[in-house]
Amino acid sequence: MLEKEYDGMRYPSVDELLKKINSKYKLAYAAAKRAKIIEEENGWSPLEDQLCIKPIGIALEEILEDKTKITFK
């Protein structure tokens, strides 16, 4: 795991995430949906380059790093 300082819910930063998705409500929806998919995958585990270990944190990291494509209608 990377040696990077983060403080619970302060990583990833909401301000940085809102640059990716312009609404807190859309961000919460997208992160919850992706976290559910992560949980349902068989044998999921955090990768070495991920700082978060919970599915919701991993989902937020993926959104921040543009690893997840999200479209809203």
C-alpha cells in the first residue's frame, strides 16, 4: 500500500471529486452504484495503488482517477 497521508473521509477530497461530477447528489449516486458493483464482484480486494479499503472509498478513488465512466440522462 502506498505511504500517503489521508484522514478518513477527507480522502478523496470532495472538492476534487466535484470537479469530476458537478453535483453532490450525482456524486453520491454514482459512488454508491459503483461501490455496489465492487461489492458484488467475487473476490474483490483493494489494489496496491489504492489507499481506501472499503468499496465506497475505492469507488470514489476510481471516479477521481477517471477509471469509471459515468453518464447521467
